[in-house]
Amino acid sequence: MTLSFHIEYRTNWGEDVRLIGSAAETGSNDPSHALPLTTVDGIHWFAEKEIQVTGNTTFTYAYGIFRDGQLIRKEWDNLPRTLCLCGDPKRKYDVYDSWKTIPEDQYFYSSAFTESLLAHHQRSEAPASYEKGLMIKAYAPRLKEDYCLAICGNQKMLGDWDPEKAWLMSDLFFPEWYAELDFTQLTFPLEYKFVLYNKKENRAEGWENNPNRYLTVPELQPNEVYVLSDRVVQFPELPTWKGAGVAIPVFSLRSEHSWGVGDFGDLKKMIDWAVSTRQKVVQILPINDTTMTGTWTDSYPYNSISIYAFHPMYTDLSQLGKLKDKERMNEFHEKQKALNELPAIDYEAVNQTKWDYFHLIYEQEGKKVLASQGFREFFATNKEWLQPYAAFSYLREIYHTPSFRDWPAYSTYKAEEIEALCQPGSSTYPQIALYYYIQYNLHLQLLEASRYARQQEVVLKGDIPIGISRNSVEAWTEPHYFNLDGQAGAPPDDFSVNGQNWGFPTYNWGVMEKDGYSWWMKRFRKMAEYFDAYRIDHILGFFRIWQIPMHAVHGLLGQFVPALPMSKEEIEGYGLPFREDFYLKPYIHEYFLGHLFGPHTDYVKQTFIETTDTWEVYRMRPQFDTQREVETYFAGKTDPDSIWIRDGLYALISNVLFVPDHKDPNRYHPRIGVQHDFIYQALNDWEKAAFNRLYDQYYYHRHNEFWREQAMKKLPQLTQSTRMLVCGEDLGMIPDCVPWVMNDLRILSLEIQRMPKDPTQEFGHLDRYPYRSVCTISTHDMSTLRGWWEEDHQQTQRYYNQMMGHYGEAPVVAPAEICEEIVRNHLYSNSMLCILAWRDWLSIDPVWRNPDVQEERINVPASPRHYWRYRMHITLEELLKADSLNEKIRHLIRTTYRDPQK
């Protein structure tokens, strides 16, 4: 069979175009063996190749640009080009393609739409082939299953411009449509347009919004097919697609069958509720294993020990089977009932109970499951991460610590030693294989929930944390990917005035770049097995990360990495004479010590600071000159006075004007948020003005192009490595380059009215949100709508008058009517998706919302040791029967045009 390819692309000097295809003759999808195209003018490229095929087959391919034999860029191939070939070895296909860039409406090409929201579950058959054929291929991803694309034109077979008689195209490769026409029955020039056709009602509903298309084709030889690709079709009749959704952590779900915490079985009931209320998305928090100490401190879902393994507590025990020992089974039923009646998660009791059950059911069913064909296939596919994870978990338990550096053996990962440890014949295998058994069952249960969501045309949206734990499987097995001598966090924001210190190691992006970011690519592809959309936690981390020195507790002493630190000469160029002792060391003066420590001032002077040669100026004593040393001194002291003194000392230590660069101590970063501190107040007016100019230039202008380049090294590959819908959490201190990159890569932004992107606005304007965005009222890191309403009455009053348009005094608490109005306004926003926290959905109904608003808070970011234990206050079964609430939500979604029927 002969394939000839034609494409226009204006290359630069020294570049050439090559085709990367699935056939052996075109490289078997290996860029190093791609098929070169030739050109005579550097614009029009051509290649012809004989390939061997047996029977009807599908050939996939993409184009790339090469320099010196190396692939330097590739066309957008998130949706591979597909060519359906008949089995005739004498057949010839002349293919005319156009270079593919990321479509403006790329979201419609994501699996969220093609496999769920607009899925075509029953695909049509491949069209008939002709001795001489004209194949026309077009992209139209916006069409629901009841509709199809059709061709109407100046030919009898195309209806002679009668759209009711148009030629229907095949959706075999949806969202690409194609048709093959009998070339011998056509007259040229061919004039045609695409038509929107309603299959259910057998009628045409609209014409594409383009001028007539023309085609002149030279005479074909017998057994030849002319293929015209890459037509893009849009219809003005189709309304702007908008949807609504719900956000809730899996651990917060509560059903009658839960064991004190939500599980993957409960996810299906939440999907049922989404369907019943016409919602299109169920969004969850990270679900990876966070087990370190077995205590409640493991409840933080963003501090996982594995980027692949799921947390065992999400196992739906009922799907593992019942214990044959009826007495023990009854005991577990009683424990389940007691745990499920608790208003919040008892993390330690829940996990202990589930692990007790795991041991017993594994002893009863484990050998049979591990011997099954399904498990063997799962293990073979996932061994790369599963075996190290299981070994790590086993060693953590026997050595009583997740800190592998402190293990008496295996502290340095060696693959051959772990392979021996995990051999089926070894004494340790039964304990290690228990983790295989649990992960296999978790895989099956989440996969079932994912398939169920797709069947119900609901998108399951996951969450990819930006960091990993320094006591994790990945830090143990792949330490070269991480900078373990620093801590990742976030600069000060509305969540935390001192910034956030997550404690995660930062990434060694230079090493990751060398292997094409394979660590991230594998992570994203694994997630795509279960999810059709995902949220990139702290997407700013792909531009730059806030790195905090190990000696710091708060985030104020951090710096962006990578960054362009300033020299002394640059600083002085702003009119600010560089005074090293004053700018780089904590400024401690008599005049503010009383303000900071009150009645404890003398104790602080006697214990933690000492005098200097300068009158009324102090310095930290050597044994307390870092925040970690202060933290150690106050460890275990929880009385208010100790906390007061400790936090005051933290503030003293961070009271510096500049922070030395972590690599070059002779270059400096202005300390973030220092304008609120005493050292800034000690500057005279012209020094303050000079510093402010420097600060503004440094944080808001200096790095824009530099950080854009950093992001564009990583994000294009990562976001296009799967077909999931990509949403970015772009909150906080956002440089201008972030929206540039997100727009270029078609990543949905996150919009929150009380955290507007415009710093001149107190509240965001819902009608100004970009369409390519997700809007919400609150996140897991924030108070709920009702909680926020009660936090600051003056702010609430301004919102009530200015944003809601009401006169008079705002109510002290938010009644259901106010909440419903705010929810409705958000549903009317310009955002493609409006995904609201489950607690905010319930706020609109006085009968069903939680009577205690304080119970609804999930996380307090300012507290690094917060207990994540929030649970629904009603069961999912009760929720599904909450008729007044559900009808109200259905009505809101329907009347705000977020229930797309077409």
C-alpha cells in the first residue's frame, strides 16, 4: 500500500519536516526513525512510502520539525491523526494535511468532553470504500451524540444544496468526522459546506459559519483515494457550552455504608446526586497515600508518600467481601456503625479499624486475588512504582519511621536489594504483598467509579499536588529529581500573612529536563487512567517556586526559585545605599520590643537577645538566631504566653530587608512583604520610596519573560501528555506571565470573587471572568460562603451594597435567600465551569444546610498542622432524597443556562 503525504510548513534554515507514524515504515511512533519529507521551496513538503498492511487497519501519525536529526517541536497531537486504511495492498492514499496548532476550543477535544460530556457511545461504522475515492475529514467536537456532521453541496450525492439530503459523515474517530465519496460520481469544481444534522429527528438544523468551500482534484488512478484533512467546523446555532459541578473531598463523603470516612464506593452515590441535580463535574482533593505516623497528622492530603499509590482508607470494604468468621464480622459492623455516627472523621480510629479488616480479609482472600489474571496484569503494568511503594510501606512499619534516612538498612535505595526483599519466596513477601492487594482493590474501585461517571456523562476531576513529601517513596528512589536542602511553600497572601511553609522539597528542574520530564509525564498519564479533568495545584510552581531555607519556620524568609537576584550595585542603582549589617541581619530595636512582647519583654531580653555596640539595638543570641532553634526551644509548650513569645521571636528573626540568594550569597532578594515590618519603618522617606521602586520592579516586572520561559519548558509537554481537561489553581501572587502562558496552552484559570486577579478591585466581577475558566465561591483552603459572610462585617456590608445591589444593613449571618442569590450570580458568570463546594450548594436551603457553620471549614492554611476531618452532616442517601434542595439546584442550573441540551 502506498501513502503519500503533503503539508505546508515554512521552516527555518536547517530545519526539516518529518512524519512520526504508527507503521514500522514510518518509525513505529519513534521520532528517531521518523519519515523525512522533502521540499523544493522550504514551504511545500512531500513524502511517499510503501507500507505493509494486513486487512483493514488504522494508521496514526503526526508531524514534527527536526534539526540535525533531533525533534525540536511537534504539532499539536493531543488527538492523533487517524487514517482508516482498507486491506488492499495496491491501494494508494494521497493525503493533504495542514499543520495543527492548539485549537482555541481545545477543551472540547479533551477526554472530559469526548469521553463524557459530549461522548458518542455508539460510534458509526467505517464508511464504504470506492475504487476511486474522495475522503473528507473535519473536526467538529461540539456535537452531542444525537447530532452528526454532514456535507451538502453542488452534487447529487451531496443533496444539490438541499440540507435534508446531505451526506452524513462517520463519527468513528470522534471528534474527527470523515466521509468517503465515490470520485467517479463527482463533477469538479466541487462546492460544499458542512451541515449540522439532527439524527434523532432526521433533519438539518444549521449551516457552518464559513463561506462555501471549493475543491478541484486532478484525475485519480484506479485504487486511489484523495484525502483532504483538517477541516474545522463551527455552527452559530450551538449555544455557548456551560456547566456546573460540585467539589468535595472523598474523605468527606458519608453514606449509610461508610466506615467513618468516605470511600471510592461512595463516589458513585455522589455522581448519582450530580446527575439528579444536572451537574456535570465532581471534583475531589488528592487521594494519594499519606501514611507516615499512623496519627491524625497524616490527614493532610497534599503530603503524600507516593504520587501513585492511593490511601488505603478510601477502600470500600464491602467490595472486598465478608469475613467468614461471623462473630468478627459482627464486631466490625458495630465498629462501622459507631465510626459512621461521628460528626467528624476520627482519622486514627478509622484507619486502625480498616487495617484490622485488611489483615483478616487478606488472610482469607489474598492468595486467590494475587493469583488472578487481573492482578498479574495490574502488577506487570504498575510494578515500577508498586514494588518500591510496598517495600517502603513495609520498612516504615518495621522501623517505626517514614524517614528512610534513619532506617538501619535499605536507607539508600538499591533496586536489586528491593527486588530480593520482594521476591514471592522471601519471608517478607506476605507482609509486602498485602500492600499489592490493597492497591489492586483501590485501583479496581476507582476505575469502576470513573467508568460509572463517564456512563452518566459526569466528569470526575482530580487534583495533582505541586509537592511531594521529603519522606516519600519518590524521595527515596529518585532523590536526584529533588532539592532536599530546601522547603517549598507560598509567599504571604490572604490565606496566611506569614506565608506558607509546606515542608516539601523543591524540584531539580535541570535534571528533569534532561529526560524530557518523564517523572511528570508518567504521573499525569497514570492519573488519566481514572480522571478526565484535573486541577494543577499551585500552577505557579511551574513558573517558579517559593523556596524557604531549612532553618526557617515561616515563609517570609523565602525566595523565588529560579529567580534573578540583585547585586549590591543594582540595589544602590535605585538610590538605596547598601548597608549589609542593617539590611541582612534582624533589626531589633528597643522602641518596638514592648509592642511585640508586652509583659514578656524583660524575659525576652534576658533569654533570647543580647545588646550590641549600638545604643538600644539588639541581636539574637547565637543559640536562638534561627526560627528552627526557637521552634525547638518551645517544642511542647502550648500555653498562650509561650506561643506569644515564640511567634514574636519568629517575627524578630524575619525582620530583615533583604535575603541572600540560596546559591550566590553576594546577590540578594528583597524580603517579601517587608513593608509591614519594623525594619521598613526604620527607613527614612526617600529610602522607603527607593525600596518601593526596587520592590515593585523586582516582584512584578523583572521576571516576567524569564518565568514565562521556565514554564514553557515544562507545561506544554506535561499538559499535552494526556487528553484530560487541564485546570490551573492560579491564586496568590500572580506575575503577568502566568495568564499569558495559561492562555497559550488553553489552561482553565480559577476565579474566586473574594480573591480578584485585579489588585485594584476588592471583589471580582463575575461577568468579566474569562470563558476559559472555573469559577467558585470558596475552596477547601477558605471559609465557606456562610463562614466568610460572618468574618468581617464591614467587608460583607460593602459586598452586600456594591456587588449585590442591596440597600440598607447587611444581615449578620447569611440567610438561605442571600446564599441562593450569590450562587445564582456565580452560575450566571462568564466562566465555562462553575464548580461550587458542596457546603456552598447546601447553603441555599435552610432545611438541609449544616446548622453549625463552623463545622464546615476543611482547612486553615495558616496552620501547618491542621486536622483534615470534615464530613458531610447528612448521608448521601438523605441527600438524594432532599427534594426541596435538589429541585432548587436543578432550577438554578436550568435557568442560568448551565444544563446544555444541545
